[in-house]
Amino acid sequence: MSKRWLVYGATGYTGKLIVAEAHKRGLELVMAGRDEDKLKQLQQQYQYDYLCFNLSSRQEIAQILKDFDLLL
């Protein structure tokens, strides 16, 4: 069974390393972060879906995270 996972901070240094390694291994993920322009650039490179949101609303975060099994 495949788990659904989210990489928040995908456009940062460590996030980019995680996304690149996951892509190399053929893993599926959803990228996330605060800067939609940077997420779009990564999407063009890796073809992963992305979510753009900040961490200011606990309710919004909880609503988003309920759809994922793993958060990095």
C-alpha cells in the first residue's frame, strides 16, 4: 500500500534534496511551501503536484494534513 506524503518547505535547500531523491527513486509526493512561484518552478522540473499555504492557521493546516500519511 502506497502512503501519500507531503514535503513542506520543498523549495528550500533540504526540501529540494528530498524532492530530487524521491524523483530519482520513482516515489510519489506532493510538494508544499509558501512561495507559489518557486513551487511552480519545481513542478516544471519534477512534475509533482504542489500546495501553497503558510503556517498561520492551525485549522487550515489540519484540514490539509488530514489527506496525508506522512509529513516531511
